[in-house]
Amino acid sequence: MNGTSQDDTADARLTSTMEDYLEGIFRLSQDRRVVRMRDIAGLLGVTPSTATTTVKTLARRGLLSHERYEDVVLTQAGQRIAEEVLRRHMELRSFLEDVLLLDPTTAEDDACRMEHVISEATLDRLRWFAAALHGCGNSRTGCMRVFRHVVQSSAPGVAGSQAFETESGLDGAPCAEQRASG
């Protein structure tokens, strides 16, 4: 025995392809009762034999269960990872479409590539930046300065996000600059 538990294996760094499979299986499972190998292959644009090879690897890592000719089911660990990848994907796609005004196809393609490598700190900053633009609009001057101040003075994560919402007025109060001039 090598001393590696199934949990250690599941948490080992996954490739972007493995993450795509987990995300795809999760999405398929939301729409149908049973997820089969041909569904996965069709969604990801690969042959069934390629899908089978990757599914077997993910099963060995404890991220899904699959028996030959049976359906594919994510384990709790697999679902947790799939939900996280999907969350990053949706947030990135939204930023690319809503803030950078990319067409939906480009935003989808880029989000799919970026979701595998972006750090949570960078995703937080993108989220805050989008909120600053959305919440402040043209009528609220100085909100970018508020965004910059919060980023420079806050630790990443929920506390920084809450501070930004308060400072920018996204919690219902006016922007800090408007409070000072009003």
C-alpha cells in the first residue's frame, strides 16, 4: 500500500479535461435521470472510447462511479468539484459578456478555458469590478476609486467583497463619494 487514500487521490490536481468531464456530467445530470457514456461523449465532442478512458480515470480517483454499460454518477467529491468549476465558468462568462461585451460564443469559449486556471483572488476582483461598473453607472462618479480603495485595503474573499458592497453603495447606500458631497 502506498499510503494514499481515495480522498487524497480525489483532491490531487485535476487536468482541465478532467474538470470538463465533471462539469459536463454534472450539467447532464441536471437535465436527465440517467447519464450514459454516449451522452458524455456527445456533449464533449469525443468518441465513446475516449470518454470511457477518462471516466475510468475519474472513477479510480473516487470522483464518480461507473460500471460497464451502466450510468455515470458523480460522487460527493466529484459533484463538489463540478459545482465549483461550473460556478467559475458562469461567473467568467457573465463578466466576459456583460462587462467586456464579448459575443456569447466567444465568452463561452474563453470562459471554458479560463475556468481551469483562474485563481479565486482574481475571480473576486473581476466580480468586484463588474459590480462597480453595474452599481455605479454613469451617474455615480468616483466608484472606480472606491473599487481601487477596497481592493488595496481589503483581504481577498467575503470580507473584501462585503466591504466593497458597503463602500460602493451596492448595499443600498449611496457611493462614498456621493455621501461626502451630499
